[in-house]
Amino acid sequence: KLTNEQDAVWRGALKLIKCSVIRCNVGRTKCRTAGVFDFFQALLVTFLPAPTTDRNVALLMEECMTTLAAVCLGNDFNALQASVQLQPNATQVATRYPQEDFGSMHQKIHYLLTLFNIIKKDEAALLACVDTDTFFSEIAHAEQLLWEGETSLMGKQYEKALEQYTTALETIQ
């Protein structure tokens, strides 16, 4: 059962993520390095087994799908990662909560599943040549190094910036 305190923490985190990505390309690009996809995974794994009669869990699932849609909107790479990592969970949410009782949630899930299928089709060549178990974590590491390199560059630490940029490129080669 979802306690009021748990609900407040999970829902607050989802709203914070949503505020960070809506109309903010930088916020969307930092989702990987911020661990947003792992957060979604943890939330879904924790609460999908909960009884579907728990209205607070249902509302939390809907907020999760809304926030996931916001993270993916306008960022194909986020959509690709979500399609690989979270599509099974989104499908499970759809099957656990009947459409007649949770129509709004199903609209969001339908959007996400359609997006996931399209992005997987469009990026089939990429997905065929990478290990999807490690690919996104390697990209997150490279992105973090790029952000750190930019910070070093702004601080006029040129050698450190060059090292960070070089390591980032080596990570994704």
C-alpha cells in the first residue's frame, strides 16, 4: 500500500522532472545523466505489483506516464532509451488498468507505445549494432564527461577540458 508520505515523495519527484523538461531542451538532454530512466524503472517495478484498486497508485502510474511522455516529447534519443528500457512496463500498466476506468492514462500510454514502435523502427539499424544493456549507460557517462568538459572550458581549464572531451569520445567509439 502506498502511504501518503511515499505518494508525496514519488509524485513530487515526478513533478520536478516534468517541470525540468517541459519546454526545456537542456532539461530533456540531461535526463540520462540525472538517472531519470532508472527512476522511472524503480517506480514502475515498485508499484506495478500493487492492487489496481489502490486509487493513489493508479494516479501515481498516470503521473509517471505523463512525465515519461514529457521526457520523450521532442527528444528522439530519450524516446529511444525509453522504448528499450520502459516499453514493457508501459504495456504492463496498460493491461493492469482498464481503459474504461483510466481513459486518460490509456491515452498517454497509447501515445508512448506508438512513439516507441516508431522510434524502434526508425532506429532499427542502430539498435541492431549496439548492446542495449550497456549502450545508454555508456552514453550517459559520455554526456556527463561532456558537461564536465564544458564546465572546465568555461573555467579556462583547457587541458582538463580536452581530457574530458577525449574520454567522452573514446567512451562512445
